[in-house]
Amino acid sequence: MGTDDARKRLTSARVATLATAGRSGETDLVPITFAVSGNRLVSVVDHKPKTTTRLRRLENIVGNPRVAVLAHGYDEDWDLLWWVRVRGDARTVTSGRGHRDAVRSLVAKYAQLVDPPPTGSVIIVEIDEWLGWSARRLHEG
Amino acid sequence: MGTDDARKRLTSARVATLATAGRSGETDLVPITFAVSGNRLVSVVDHKPKTTTRLRRLENIVGNPRVAVLAHGYDEDWDLLWWVRVRGDARTVTSGRGHRDAVRSLVAKYAQLVDPPPTGSVIIVEIDEWLGWSARRLHEG
């Protein structure tokens, strides 16, 4: 899968998995809702009930900004399997233009976030590595 | 979500994300099919077309056996969101009883693997940490 296909797949995916490592090097994994524009991926700590571990990702990013995000499609027809993995450097913002822009793009993608819009910390990932795989593409290609 | 619930959710999930880190510390993420019995999770490098990066997970495990696996459910009704994350030490086996038992449990779970059964390397994770989260459970609890 080329980068253009990978970008389309990731952008339209509704959920992905964020991996953060922190200083300890032990990987934390959590599903995220997110929005992609260009090489920027944004996510927000939503206003759902959360455990302390749901905030581990923020601490980890401070300690080690390098993150990975995976979106994938599962189907019992394994010829339809695909995944897209991106990597980049992440930062967290709690206010300002970066926060506003991120919330706007998230609200545009997810009706669930419209009212009230999220106010929590935003994670911004500057993607510098795209990798995509598709069973069908490899079969056909 | 308690460990019993987490175990049920993970065991019945059809796909999960495996995170391996390797010596470099850069996280590799890949979707896996898998089977769980007790505290043991097994997966196999299947016979689908694969890129070299799909084998990165095996190299990473040799360099750093600590892995994490996340399964989750997504639904547009966010009250139905859940995830289960486990951690453990992984090893890879290419033959012997561990390989046979793993293949047997994978074939029992996935009709797609029945004919021919997979012959590739098996990843065995001894889970020592279970963590589960469910939006509904937190709302109700």
C-alpha cells in the first residue's frame, strides 16, 4: 500500500491504537479516536469516565515523544485485512490555537464530541513515517 | 473491568494489536490473530503474503521479550467501548510441543487456518498483567 492509500485508510478509520513508551521503555497501548490532516494526527483525552491509566499516555509523551499509531481493518475474509502504522513525535497541548484546531477537527469527524466539545489535553503527533499493508493489494499486485 | 471479564473479552476477540519494542526501543505495532488459554497467548506468523516488516516482531522479541497486546471493541455508541491490555514476556518457537499446541489452539479458533494449518514461527506470551476498561461498566458501577 502506498503512502496515499495509507493516508486515506488512516484518515477515514474511526479508531486506532496509540503506543507510547515513556522513560521506562514499557509500552502503553490505548485505543484512541483521532483526526488526521496532512502529516498531523490529533487526539484528545475525552470526558468519558477514565482510570488513571488512561492518562499514562500523557506522562509517557513527556518522557519520550516518540509514538506509534496503528489503524487496521478486520474481517473474517482475511483477503480484506489491512493496516496502517505511522510513527512520529508527539506533544500535548492544553490550550491555544493548536488545541482549538485539534478540537475542531475532532468535532468535525465525531458527532459524539459535538456537545459538549472536549476540553481535555490534546495529543498532536507530527507523522514522519507511514507504512501500510493490505492483503488484497498484495494478492492483486 | 475485573480480570475475569478482561480474560473473557480478550479470549473471544478476533484480532488484537501486538506491540514489540526490540533493542532500539522503537515500538512496532501489528495486528495479530491469536488464541488465549489461561495466562498464555499464542500467535503465528501466517502464510499470507508478508513484507519484511511483518517479521520485525520476531526480531524485536529476541532483543526484548517484553510485549503488550491490546484488544478493543469500537462502536459508534461510545458507551459500548471497551479494551483489554495485557503484558508479558514473549518467546518464539518454530517446532516442538509448544508449536503444536499453539497451532492446535489457533486452528480451533480460526476456520481460516484449518487447511493448511500454519507452519510459521509461533509467538508465545506468558501474560503477567491484565488490565481492562469498559465505558459501560464504569457508567453502571
